[in-house]
Amino acid sequence: GAGVSQSPSNKVTEKGKDVELRCDPISGHTALYWYRQRLGQGLEFLIYFQGNSAPDKSGLPSDRFSAERTGESVSTLTIQRTQQEDSAVYLCASSQPTAQETQYFGPGTRLLVL
Amino acid sequence: SQQGEEDPQALSIQEGENATMNCSYKTSINNLQWYRQNSGRGLVHLILIRSNEREKHSGRLRVTLDTSKKSSSLLITASRAADTASYFCATDAGDSSYKLIFGSGTRLLVRP
């Protein structure tokens, strides 16, 4: 079946603008995750959804970052008043409820804040 | 903060040679995984090894885990140009199965 998809693939925005990043997980995967990857770095955990609830938001770097999930499917990561240090690749992953340790990643959204 | 640290940061080998990458971590884990990333985009899951396992094979991949040294290694045998990518180890946070903690990765270049 289809894998995890993310949109847009690339986003260029001006400092101070808001952006929305979208993730469509694999159908039937109840768990969904957002990660951030800065250039040349590993992935940083941002937030975890189980169903439509987010029991772990500990990785969100500031209150400018928020995320929601609806219908136990699509998730949106919103960054308000973007800053240059927000420039990174934002990756979404999903996993089966019985095997959460194996996460399937989307292609990511490359965000550039000018 | 990142738990896993890969070594080396970059590796360049000739096609046909073996590539070995190492990962060290700091806290106790339930499992450790290796992922591959092409062109800085999506990650592909390669292999998972549990804390009670010492070695695991998948095709040309061989992973070892030494929990006493808190380290793991990934061996790619008979490398191909298509193996050129960044390789990351990821551990669970110990107290949760869902949160993956990634190292900074090893950039592998396989020269044709």
C-alpha cells in the first residue's frame, strides 16, 4: 500500500510568517510522530500522537510550534512566526499499534526561512 | 539531546569492499535500530535488534549489539554504489517504546 506522504516537499517562507506542514500516515497506523532534522544532524523528536491525542509533546521547541491530528489520520504541524533557526527538514513517521518501535518515515518537508 | 553517536562521521570505500559503522549510546535500551537516508530526505528502516540479541543478519547487513559497552555496529558486505547514503542508529528512550533517539549519522560514499 501507499507509504507515508508529506506536503509540501519544499517550503520557502519569510521570517515571521506562519507555515503548515501536512502528513498523511499509512492507513491503519494509529501512532504518528513528527521529527526535525537540521542540516548534517540526526533527527530530533518533536511530538507523538496516539490516535488524535498527543500524550507526548515534549520535543516541541517553543510555543510557536503546534500540531494536531484528525480522524486518526492526517496531521498538521504548524509553526507560527517562523524564525531562521526553524529551517530544517521536518519528517513525519507512523507505526502500527502493536509495533511502535518500527516507524515508517515520509519523505519530509524541507523548510527554508529567509 | 542525542543519545546515539555514530562513528565514523564519514566513510569512503570502493565498491565491493565492506563498510563498518559504529554507534554508541548512553542509557539502557529495549532495542536499537539502523536506518538509511538518501539525499537528506526520508528514512528507510533497515534492521532492529533487541537488547537480548547479540547479532542479527538481513541480506548483506550484519548488526551486532553489545549492551555491556552500550554499542552497536552495522556491517554492509560487498558494498554497491547504491549503498551511498547516510546511516543512523536509533534507540528507544528506555522508558517508552515510541520515542526514537537518533545519532548524528555516518555518511557513506561507495565509489564505483
